[in-house]
Amino acid sequence: MAGSTPLGDPSPPKPEILKREHHDTAARNDLAVAADGKLRCLNSVKFPAPCRSCGVYLAVGRSAWWSPSARELVCLKCGPSRRSTNPPSHPEAAKDARSTTDDPAQDRWQRLVAYLRDCVTAEAAGELVRYEDATRWSLLDLDEESLICGTADTIVVGEGLAGQYATLSPGRALRYGWPLALLPDRRGELQVVPLLVTDLDMPSGDPPEVVAIDDEPYLNPGLLGGNLLDSATASELAAHVAGGIPFGDAVAMSQFVTEVARLIDSESAPLDPAKLDREIENRTGVFNAAAVVHVESSVITRALLEELTELEHRSDWRETAAAHLVGVVPTFHATVRRSSPAAPVVLNEAQERVIEELRT
């Protein structure tokens, strides 16, 4: 995803994803199935979280099992095995399961790419905006929320939103979100953090309206990578949203965001998208309000994350120089000429003399 921008702590995530211990896998397979009765296969994990059985770190984009009853992730090794009565139903999950058990080199490759993707995600962990910096964020004068809930495709550009577009710098974008959290950073300064977000396109039409660039909203990466929450709360939050966001169902979305808000602030009131607040207090908490913040355009970051997700499950890396990254000697096809120019290069007289001298 994910659509984010570099700021906050630039240090990459701790390389917990390199953990490989999976002792007594068959026993844990049985426990995982017995504990929840049913596990749902996720082709691509949207938010990082530990496996509830072995604790191995499941990075964004990895295949995993989701336990709806426990609202937790289970890695492919701890979930139903090929010997169980519930084999992986998705071909991508089955491929991932084979690679982590039968091909150590492919396993190393997948963990390397997953780590790189986590580094990109951490670097782009949501560009935090200070509450005091009124030039970079604004509450929106909306009666109800429809863009995050998925009950409408556009929002009308009112006076407040128009003013934010007027001050938007080149290479920047507006990120819209609901509900709105105010959370202190390590220095105690309040940061503006919409919980579910989507980037907005430029206004068009008469009267002007804007549409969301993203197909669906996503959890603000700043919550997980912006040093705003303790590790236990961040892990619980990631596990909660790993099962998906109920986009398109306003009632379910209201329940969903209320649960998310109470993980952050246990005293948070129910959040109703049909009755938005137009004013908020200057204090830590989660508010039933919609807002926009100025961020760096995240199109390139999202494209990079998508490419890394695709690379993780490919096996043709063995035929490239990237194989050296995981200690494998690349195997180039004999028919491939690695140094063939695309077209003849015309040299002038001085260049020809230099080439001739180098040859002799």
C-alpha cells in the first residue's frame, strides 16, 4: 500500500521477520484448526502482525491464515498443513507454503523481499502533521461521512477543502480521513492522525467535486510506524484490521471504527458516520470528525510496494544477479546474451582513436 509518505522515525523495522523457528509444526497445525474451527486464507496480509501460534512476524503482502473468531493471524506453517483436512485453498498460499518447507533459497528470498517491503512501509509510515500546524490540515464541514464508508464516490469541495487545495505545494497531495485522532508523539506534541484514510484526486466539475485515488480506504500507516502507540497496542490494532475493512457498509463501518478507536482510547464514544462533529477539543482522543492533511504524493511508494509484493512470490530471481543477495549463484540461460547493444553507436574520430588505443 501503501500509500504513505516518508517522515517520522526513518529506521527500518526490527528484522523479526527473519525468525525461522517452527518446531513441532504438525502439532501446532492441529491446535490452530481446533482452536478456531475455521481459518480463512488471506492471499496478501494488509497490515503486519505476529502469528498467534509461533510469534513469527507476518509482513505486509505475505500469505497467511486469518482466524475470524480470535481476530488473529496464523502463519502458513502453523495453519492447516498439506496433511490436514483443510489444505490451503488459494494457489498463491499453497505456493508460499511449499516454498517455506521445500526450498530454503526461495524462503530466504521471500523473507528478504518482505523485509525490504517493511523497510519501505516504515520509511513511509504516514507523514505526521502537528495539531498546531493549521496550514497543513483542516477539519471538513461535512454533515456525514460517505467516502471512507463507501456509500458515495465523491465529496463536494466546500470552502475549507478548497482552501487546502489552494495552498497545496507541487508534489503534495491531500489525504482525507475519518475518524480523527489526536495523539502525542515522543515529545508530547499532539499529532493529527485520521484513522482510515484515502488520497484525494484534484477537483473537477461544476460544482467541483473530488474522488478518492485509492479503491478502498486503508489504516493510516502513521498509527503503526509513527511511534504513537506502544508495540502491544500496535500489534493488536494490526491484527484487528487484518481481516479487512467493511467498505461499502456504513453500519458495519461504524462498528469497525468504534472498535479501532477503543483500542487506541478505551473511553472513545461510538462513532456515527451520519452525524459528524465539526469541532474537536485540543486533547488526546478519537473524534467523530473528517479531516484532510497535506502529505507527500505517495503514488511512487504505492507502486514500489506493489512491485515488491509481486516479486516476493516469483522464482525467476535465480536467473538474475539478485540471486547473490540470498547466497545463490545465478543461472543464466545460454541463449541470453548479457552484453548485446540495442543498436550500433556512431563514434566520432576522437572516440575511435581512444577505442583503438584501449584495444592495443
